[in-house]
Amino acid sequence: MLAPETHTPPLLPTIAALLALSYLWGVIRLRRRGERWHPGRTVLFLSGCMLLAAVTGTETDSYGTVLFSVFMFQQLTLMITVPPLLVWGSPGRLLLRAAPNTGLGGIVQRAALGALRSRPARYVLHPAITIPLFLMSYYGLYLTSIANTALAYTGGHLALEVFFLLSGILFTIPALSDDPLPTRHGHGARIMDVSVEMVLHVFFGVIIMMSTTVLVDAFANPPAGWGIDPLEDQGVAGGLAWGYGEGPTVVILVVLLHRWFMDDTRRARAADARADRNGDPDLDAYNEHLADLARTTTPPVPRHTGGRSTNGEADVRTGETRPL
């Protein structure tokens, strides 16, 4: 099957290339200064850029204009696979470390830090915004007429791809990023957010697979020579939403649980070190409390004066009990 000809401008592949080049520039700049940058972060970020370019700049993008299954693959990749790879690369932290402190670099550095910690960023990255936006990309898009309206226009396909990528990044940053953020949620809250998304993902996939009508008009008439039933193709799309959609989410949950465990371990070690160095106030107070209890509950030890017991129990010489 030959991919259909499309005239979509290569916006996202171009952005992916620029991001990769900028990231490499930052890494090289750090190394020239003798500073270390973990190679794993570089590999993850560049992998995200390559995947972004591949899913939007190859024939995959052309097939995604006529097949629901391919379009769903693009959406899932842009929302739940590419964003974690980019975020794990810590591009914000790299920018703050690599950019010069003076001149244009200083301006960029201050602008980036201000944007990351600004009030609008706090609102945009709040779960009350990111989770509904993320889920609207599925339920709101396909169970209403939004997808039909968007894909009816020439630039609608590209616009939806950009929307998928941005909504995925906004959802992923609060959960995984170690860049400076306006607020940082606790481990439990982040795990809860990702778990909610995962459960609703499953429901969406089941709804798509069980649907008996074609949900998106743009995918209702694949090329006749391909011999593809649009309903069967839609079922494949639902299976991808369920299966492929759960894989990266499970990986994210494992990472979050590992971070929680490691964070608690570090805190416990730090607390033990402080206790060894300065003592533990809580433990000292508890031990003092136990000592007070012991002093108040211990019976007095009998004292003997000559042959007479001071508590009036018995005379050790005669064995007779005498009052004091």
C-alpha cells in the first residue's frame, strides 16, 4: 500500500531537529567547562526528538490521514511516549546550567527561570487543568464532533498533532520533571494522577473497540484498493489505546514508586546521621519519660535498723512482727 500524498508542513520534525541540536549544544558547552551531564539524560532526550520526527515526518504521518489505527498510534506516541523521554532529559535544568550568565544567554536564562516559576505556569501545570485536558484529547475529541470538525480542514491533522504533544507534555511535567517548577506535588499525588489517567485510558479503549459505528468521518473511507474495513481499523485503534496506552503509563508508575522509595531512604539516612551527631530529641524525651515512670512506680526498698525492720514487718532476731 502506497502512502497517500499529503501537503502537511514539516513543523514538528523541524522542531524536533532544533530541540536536539540545542540540547547537544548545551551538553557540549557543559563539557567544555569541565562540568558533568549524565549521558542517560542525553540519550533519553535525543530518543524523544527522534521519535517525534519519525512519527510526524515519515510515511506514518501520511497513513495517519486515512487510517484511524495509524492516527491513534501517532496520538499515543505524541502524548505518552515522546513527552516522558523529553522530560527525563531535564532540558530546563540543562538550559539554566549551560546558558551564559551575561548577554543574551543571561536574558534567556532569567526568562526561562521566570517562566518556569511564574503564576501562569502554576495554573497550567495544576492537575485540575492537565488531567481534564489530557482526557479531553480522547473522550472529548472522538465522542463529540471535534475530531470531525478539525480533520475536515487541511491543517487540522497538524493542529491535532501539536495539541497532542502539548497536552502530553503538560501532563508529564508535574509527574516526572526535576526541573525548577512553581510547585512540586508529593509522590502520592503524582502516583494518583497517573493512576487515574491509566484507568480512564482503559475505558476509552474499550469504548472505541465496542463502537458499532465509525466515529470519525475522515477515516470512514480508506482507499478501496487497500481492502480495509473502517470498523475493523477502528477496533485496532481502540486496542492500541488500551494496550499501547498502558505500557508507558506503567513504566511511569514504576519510576514514580522507585523515586518515592529512594527519597524516603535518603531522608531516613539523613535523620539517622543527625541523630548520631546531635541526638534524637524525640527519642531522648521518650527515654526520659520512661525513666520518670520507673521512678514513680518502683516500690521503696526496706531498710533495717538493728534487728527491727523499718516497715514494721518482722524482727530478724525473734521472727515476731512488731509495730513501729
